[in-house]
Amino acid sequence: MSMLRDAIMQAFGEHVRFDHGLHPSSVATCLVSRDRFGEAAKVMKKAYALLAAEWAADETLLGRGYGVFACYRWGNEYLIVKTEVPSDDAWFPSLSRRFVPAFRFERQIMSLMGITPAGNPDVRPWIKFEDWPEDAWPLRKSFDAAQQMPRVRGEYPWTRAEGEGVYEIPVGPVHAGIIEPGHFRFQAVGEDVINLEERLGYVHKGIEKKFESLAWQDGVKLAGRVSGDTTVAHSIAYCRSLESMTGCPVPQRGHWLRALFLERERIANHLGDIGAICNDAAFAFMLYQLSRLKELLLRTNLRLFGHRFIMDRVIPGGVAVDIDPAGKREIFAEMELLHKEFERLVLIYDENPSLEDRVRDTGILKPAAARELCVVGVVARASGLNLDCRIFHPFPPYDRHDWMQLDVPVLISGDVHARAWVRIQEVRESFRIIRKILEDMPDGDISVPCAQPPADTTGFSAVEGWRGEIIYWLQSGPSGEVNRCMVRDPSGVNWLGLELAVLGNIVPDFPLCNKSFNQSYSGHDL
Amino acid sequence: MIRILRQIFRTGIVTEPLQLVVEEDISTVGTKLEEAIRKRFGRSLTIRQVDAGSCNGCELEIHAMNNPIYNCERFGIHFTASPRFADMLLVTGPVARNMEIALRRTYAATPSPKLVVAVGDCGCNGGIFGKSYASLGGIDAVIPVDVYIPGCPPSPTALLNGILRAIS
């Protein structure tokens, strides 16, 4: 299908040019002039597309200015719209009027690349803190990544609420639990939250810039550490993007093992999340039971694949570790045990009225709002959006739909319960898929050498991690080196959903809402 | 309710004796840790965990220390919500530039005497992120560190062993 491609060709005619440097060829990049970049967004909105990501690349080494990119998604089609911006006149029209999440992507582009989004109502820096020098734009090629930046004086203008009885609760960056740092500011009246403002960027480690200094082969290690809990999915996404640029023929067995790792990662994290959601509703029993099951899974990972989180086992060209018949038997036995125990616990979850009282109708993200915010993954599926890269943008064996019969749970209530229940259904489904994968796994090599990509090409991949769709967009420079690596973790859009879902809830329910989203700070801040 | 009780009885006690990373008798380690905590901290060691910029892999393993299999509470180890009650800071890294001030403030808010344990390869020396405009490297680039626990991420057993090393 090429609904988006048709829509833009119809609206732009000869004013749109397709760029054939992007791989895989199923994803298209089209070039429009800068003044019509916003119009393209309007066409996409009319074609029911969602905005998947927006980013910029410094292409001065390639003899161009900056490139600003917007990636749209509809069904199984991705379309990247690019516009070129001259270096000495760095601005582009904002897309925030058409697509809400653009405002945050654009704040990031402005802060890290120094290109002004004209018409964006919120131009406060994002990730770049107020104590950075104003002209520090790390993603520009002229920026020296090794420098120690001086701290300057500055102030971050917070959103304020005024009136009788309005008070403010600042939380973080160092939180009460064992979690990552971020700052939340609530305005509340009595117990009701009337506004929540997030401020992230505390764990910004310069990952995107770091990629540019690494060899292609070494980048996968860094991709595996963008968000430690999603190490498998990030490694796969990086590798698939690189492999699409070089046309690397990954052996079938390599693909299937990746899928096995991906599903094991999904189960491990969902088990932890379901337990943690219950724990935040003061039902610690579930946390301890489920974390016990999670621990069993991690130990099997360590025994069979050499790492508890299967870190660094996905490499460009395939995977680094195989499974033997004894290992398969071990996983079959483990799946059986886990499944039985899990079903007992689900029954307890489902029958507990005090838990139900907390999780139902709490932290609602309505389907219409979810669509406006273009959220992805578990959050999207709990709010009525049928999105899953395993269906719409699959790699083998997910592309064998008739064989796999993947059942993607979609709920419409959008509350904490829906997000927990989507996870429960996905765990069940992953148990089933893992068995299927092990039964029918093809023989053969697990990896092939991956070549170096040619100069000035780009690669794209979208992989369904346990949180949701992860996008990698790679670009090679004039001598085939890494020119830009764009990472879009699901957290890049889903954090917006939390800001909306928590409105009208009572302050003590915030941890519960937050846990049901459980977004990555590191994956967002990069 | 009956289902909950049944599940609890069926599960039983799954906690395992702590294994020492360096060659020593398995059973002595747990008791050693407990003894050290009893003697030096009046039966409880209170830890404040600080993520100074990690990828959250180390946090997963610190969480796992609390699961019923490792059950760090049996040794009197508690995680506290405030640095003001803490005996020890368990810091994961690298130290992001944007977290430097928060880390310094947390350190200042912790009463002396205090122990600082750097967790993970990144906490020890910056790991794969190293030193850059956004990352200051290991924890000891910002606050003094008593014990280092390498690993990417270190296993829960390695973490418990590292904590034992810090207090003995």
C-alpha cells in the first residue's frame, strides 16, 4: 500500500522529488521545498497519518546544509518527508499546528541542532539545560564533543498556575524509589492535579553524538545501552537499519533468534511492570510473585545466552549466540512453569476488588487524545490505537502472518487497568510465540559478515520493543562513516501521554499512573 | 483471599543463601554481611540509590536485589526515599552533566559518616559513554567513592558482595 505516497504526489505533483538513497526501499523519502514543509504535514494529516518522528541532520560534510525530516506512519506505510535548510538561514516551518508531538521534537531540534522551528509556540530549550552556553549545539558537525562546557547563568521558565488554593509540588530529579531521574512539577488544588509539567534531560549522555565517533560495528554496543531494559530491541533496530543500508542477507536462523530474544525481553519487562503497578496500588504480593518469575527467566537467559538481559548478543549480520536442542528443552520447560504460575496470578489480579478500585478509571488517556499525541506501543494499544510493528513492519518470522497469527490486544478504556491488561495479554501471546519459534526454527548460520555502507546513504528501521515502536535512522557521510544516528525510543512520544493522563487525578495516584506508562528516561534523554 | 494464601504457601520461601563472588564458603557470606551490618550499623544499613545518568540496566539489577530470591532485607538492608536517612549512596553512572548538581546536593544531604558505592562499568569509569560534553565519566569525577562494583550490569550477587566489601 502507498496511501501516503499517493497523497503527497497528488497534492504536490512535480514539486515533490523522491530520494532513492534510503533503504529499505519499502520506506520512501521525499523532498519538498522548505516553505511547503508545513503543507506536506497538512496533506499527511488529511491522509490519517500519525507523526512517528521529526529530526534534523547536519549535512554540511555532504555539501548540503541541514536536512529536516518528518516521518509519518499510516498502517504499514512509513513516509519520510525531508526539507533542506541552508546553514546560514537555519529555520523551518513548525509542524506543531498539525501534529502535537512535533512541538517537543522541534524543541529538541532547536536545542541540539540550532535550527529554529518557525511558528512553534513553545521554544524553551529541551534536554539542553539553562546552564549550557546558548550557542552549544552538540549535533552540529562543528561542535567538539570532547569539550567540557562551562556553566552559565540561566533560568527555565516553568508553566505557572495561579489562583486561590493552587499550590505546586516539585518532584525530582532524584526520586524516592530506585528509578531514573526526571523532574515533575504539579499544580494542584486540594488533591486534584490541574497541571503536570515534565522536565527531562537529566540523563542526557550525548548518545546520538557518540554514535558519530564510533565504527558501524561498534555502534550496536552503544545502541544496546540506550535504555538498558530494552537492550535487545534497540540492538535489533540499530542492526536492521545498518543491514538495510548494506543489503546484508541476515540468515533466517539469525532473524528467528532475534525474535526469540525480543519476546523474552518483552515477557521479563512486562512481568516486572505488572508487579510494579500492583505494588504502587499497595498490593506487594503481586510484585514479589512476579519478580520471582522474572528472576527465573533472567537466570535461564544467563545460562543459555550468557547474559541476564541478553545484552550484546545481537550483532550486525545476525546474532552472536545459538541455541542447542538441550537449550530448547530448557525453555519449553520454563515456559510451561511460568505460564502456569502466571495464570494463577492473573486470576488473583482479576478477582481483587481493592486493586480494581485503584486501577480502573485512573489515569485515563482517551483514544482521541492518544491519536492526537501519536503515542505508540503498550500505551497506544491501551487507548484504542492498533499499532504494532510486529504486524505492520515485520521482520522474519513475524512476516509469516498466517503461521504466527499474532494476536495484538487493543483496549479502549485507556486507564491504568487497560495498560496492565494489554501487558498481561502480551505476556500470554509471547509465551505462545516463543514455543512456536522454537518448534519451527530453521537450521543454518546465525550470522554473516556485515559490509560497510556506501557514502551518503540512509537506513531506516522500526522494531516493536516491549514499550513500543523503536525507530533508528542512520546516515553515512562522504567516506562511508557514521554521519548521523537518530534514535526514537517509544518514550520520545509516550511521555506526553502521561502529562495528559494524570490531569484530574489525585496526587497520590500519580505514581500508579506513571508506573503504568513506565517510560524510559535514558531512552528519551539520549 | 484464599487464592492469595494458597499461592503464598505453594511458593514457600524461595530466598537463596548469598553466594560469595570470591572463593569462600557460601553460608559464611550471608552471615558475614549480616554480622557486619549488626556491628557497625545497629542492625540496619540504609541505602539511597542515585541514578546519575545510567541506561537503567543497573537499576534493574538493584531492583532484583529486593526480589524474594535475593531478599536483601534479610541482612537488614533497606532502601530509603531520602538521602537524609542514608548510610550509603549506591550510585549508578556515568555522571551526566545535567545530573552533576543533583548528585552533589544528594551527597551533601547525606549525613556523615557516609559510604559511596559506584555501580556498573559506567559508574566506575564512565564505561562506553566515557567523557564528553554531556558525560563527566565515573562517579569519582564528582564525589569521593569508597567501593567500585564493575559489571554491565553487575549481577545482584555482585552487588550484595560489593556492599559487603564497603562495610567490612
